[in-house]
Amino acid sequence: MRIVSVLILIVLVGCGGPEARRPVEVKSGSFFKQSVKRSKELLAKEEKMIQDIIDRDTVHQYAHSASGSWFYYDVKNDTEEYTPQTDDLVVMSYNLVGFNNDTIYSMEDIGILKYKVDKQELFPGLRNSVKMLKEGETATFLFPSSLAYGYHGDNDRIGINVPVKATVSVMKIEKKEDQEAAE
């Protein structure tokens, strides 16, 4: 009888559920908090640089876009109303210049670009800016690095966290409906 009770006791003790494993290393989230803090500080520094450029430029009237860039029109088209929408084909050109006016990529380097709105890769600031311009318009945009090539740069001429200035010209907008009709 004693053996049976010992066996029952062993079976009951041995039938406990699996015990959860504890993490080897506990993460507090401090890395992410520090990263967010660094990004906010970088953005504040770049916005101050942009504000200094705007303050020194007495010729142009700058506006702030909803996406976070600042811009002025070089050529404004008041006769057109249509701005590019998703799937429209935009024929455009642009250049990229550093904040100290050093040319990074000229319009000749980049050439004329056919861009399918929101369907092809452009850096975030340029992608948003194209949708603001009407056919025949040219505008100059100031982008903080977060809207330009960000932390990675372009792996060529644009380094890490470099804010840029871009002059963008929209030559032609072919609406999605017009493209479908031509097919």
C-alpha cells in the first residue's frame, strides 16, 4: 500500500504543466526610446537649417507642405487645376542640391523621368511633391533628411542623414483614364 501511495504521489507531482521559460535577456525598450530621441533632435536641427535658409532668402515666398517639406514656385501655372493622382503618368525632371548649394545630381544627370504616381520608387519627399504640382509648374523644395534619403543615403553621392534641396519640373501629366483609352 505504501508503494502505491508513493507511486500516486510521484504521478501527481510529475503531472504539473510545462513551466514557461524566462527570457535570457530582458529588453527595456531604451534603444527605441534613444533612437526616437535622436531622430527628433536631428529633425529639429534640420528644420532650423531650413528656417535659416528661408530667412536669408528675401526673393521667394515659401510655403509648408502637409508632408513636412518647404517650397516655393519657380514657375506657377494658374490656368491648370489638375494635380497628379495615383496611376497617372508624369513626365518630369528634377535636380538635387545640398543646403550649401553644391550640386549632388543635376537635371542632366537624372534626365527626363516618366513616373507612374505612387507605383514607382522615389524618395518620400519627391513622391509627395510631384502630387502637388500641376502641368507646366516648377517648384523648389527643401527636404529634411527623413523625407530625402534618410539614414542610408543613396549609396552613391548622398550620405547619411543629408537634407536636400530639389527643383522639380512637371512637364506633362497623362491621366490614368487617358492611358486606358489609348490601350
